[in-house]
Amino acid sequence: MKNKVEVLMHPVRMKICQALMRNKENGLTPLEMVEVIEDVPRATLYRHIQVMVDSGILRVIKEKKVKSVSEKYYALNEEEALLNGEEWKKATGKEKLNYVSYYQVLLMTQYQNYLKKLEEQNILEDGATFSLVELKIEEENFINFQNELNTLMNKYYDMALNKSTKDTPVRTIALTIIPDA
């Protein structure tokens, strides 16, 4: 079995994780994933799903009989899908750089899809924002900043879990913090 960093940093598997994060409650079948992840062939998707199941990142949450076939619904095993501090420390510099690169590519792909939808719907207003800030900040204040940011993100993440509906728009918030070496 591959290590978790290798499994998670593949672009197709990142797309699978993203699709399943948006469908936590009911999960998705591979056929539903093919509809959501349009640019991945079905056979390729099945192969990546199996790798993720074997590594514990995905789990089957239910099975439904459809005619003579049993349809599996997959969900993200969120604890396994996250890299904890120890796993990140064990990753090589090259693995970390690859992981961050895939993360950035995934963000760019999402932004491209967003712009495409704006164009298709003839919407002129782009509501996306981004910023880059360098803070000159002592270690204690930096730790406090990270903790407060984490608390804020969790507050809205939990709220979204409890109050969002199928029609609630998805907002992608991506943060990268690079400490001074």
C-alpha cells in the first residue's frame, strides 16, 4: 500500500476528495462521481477509488441494489484524508513540494471552472478575492494568529455542516501559511 502522502497528492484523487467533501451526508457512487468530475474516464476513476479505499481514505457508507448490481456509495474518511503533523514531518521535501503544487493546481482548476461558469451564465461580476500578506510577527503572536484562524474556519465549517442545503453555494477558502525559515 502506498503512503498517505502519495495517495492524496494525485490530482484525480484530490478531485475525488473534493467531490466527496461536497456530498458528505449521502456519499457518491462512482457513476455520480463521473458526472461531477467530468474530465476523468470511468475506468481511471474506478482505479483511483480502489487505491483510496485500500489506503482507508475512502469508505463505503451504503450499498443499494439496482437491478442485479450492488451500487456502492463512498464517503471520505476525513480523519484518514488529513495529513497529521507527524505524517507531514515524515514527508520528504520533494513530497511536500509536490503536495503543495497539486494543491495550487487544484485551486487554479477550481478558479478556471468558476470563471467558465460566470461566462456561461453571462455574469460580469467576479466575486473571487485573493491576497498575499507578509506579517512581521513574533512566534507567540503567530501561534495565536494560527489558532484564531483555525477557530474561525472551524466555526463556519461546522455551521455549513449543520445548516447548508443542496442549493447552498460552495465557497472555497484556501490558506497557505509559510513560516520564516
